[in-house]
Amino acid sequence: MKALLLVAHGSRRESSNDEIRALTAQIRAARCRFDLVEHAFLEMAEPDIAASGGRLAAAGATDIVVLPYFLAAGKHLRADIPAEVAQLEAQHPAVRFTLAPHLGAAANMLRLIHEHLDAL
Amino acid sequence: MKALLLVAHGSRRESSNDEIRALTAQIRAARCRFDLVEHAFLEMAEPDIAASGGRLAAAGATDIVVLPYFLAAGKHLRADIPAEVAQLEAQHPAVRFTLAPHLGAAANMLRLIHEHLDAL
């Protein structure tokens, strides 16, 4: 069973975290190739990566793609998230985890920016 | 003269900041509807918003669109960036500044995510 775990930074503003929750619901509703879709926050909000990864594993996920919802590859992306994924791997040895490139590396990012600006 | 100012968070990792510099060059090369395209970092890297906004004004920009290259609307987006733009407006009264919605609010974000995941 394939699962997607969207990992966002997390904010002290709950309205910001709610954006991530809404996006997760949209991805889930879009009937993508993932049977399960969850989100997690790296810091400042719940659930964290360990909790959401554990929930997906408990729900029967065998392949979990971790997508960092980050635009630039700073310390969080290069160090913190890989460390969290390594912990998940250690705790759930029967599950295959794949750390996807961060969203900022998406091939069509430039197009999105132009479309966003054209809509102003 | 129309200008775009892409505002990213900024990182202690220069490789992360270089991603923003490369993206800015790509936007500029794409011959969008902006005559001038610059980037700035909110913190931890140079140039800052005041410096880049000032450079655009000195280059003759009369309309400057500020695009927050952020995915979620946390404190940086709701408080810090508007405060910086207000300062720019005070310093350059002849220039019209428009604070665009952050990139995370882009209408086609969901499509980008699906395309990014399909390319794995």
C-alpha cells in the first residue's frame, strides 16, 4: 500500500498550519496514486513526522514517499528531515521510505511562478 | 517600468541561497512582463529587501511587484514582509509597490505537486 507523507515546516500561526491541512485534504481528494495521504510538521505544530509516519505504517502502508513541502534546500531539508526519515526507517523496518526532492526542485516551478504572476 | 522582487526566506547554507539566485536568473531570462527582476532574502542572507527594492527604484522601476517565495502564510508572510514593504513605500514614495499573494497560494499548486510526484 502506497502512502504520501507531506512534510511542511510548521508555524506558530494555526492558520498557516491549516493551509497545509487543507492542501493534504485536496491531494487526498484528487485520487492520486497514493492510497493514503498524511501531513506532518517539522516543528512548531502537530503532528510531527514520527507520529504521522507511524500512523501510516500502522494503517498498512508498505511504501511511504516523504515529500518535503519546502522551496529551498537549507538545513531543514539537508539535515533535519533526512534524520527524521532515518528514525522512521529504524522504527518501521518493514516499510520502504523514499525521500522525494523538495517541492522547490519541481521541474515546472518556473511555469507555476509565471502563472501565479499572470493572475495578479 | 515594471519590476519583480522575489523575496525568499534566506538560509545559512549558501547553496540554498544559490537556488534562489538561479531561479531569479531563470525568471529574468524567460522574458516575462517585468523589465527588471531581482531577488532578496528576508534574513540570514544578502541582499535584503531594502537593498534590492532600493536598487530597483534607482534603476527606474515605477511599479514593483513583491512576490513572497513562501509556501505557507506564517509570521514572516503576515508581519515581517509587509513591514519591509511598508518601509520601501516610505523610502520610495514615487514607486508603486504591490505585495503579491505568496507562492503557496498559487492556483495551480496542486497540479505542480502531482506533476512533481509523478516524475519520481
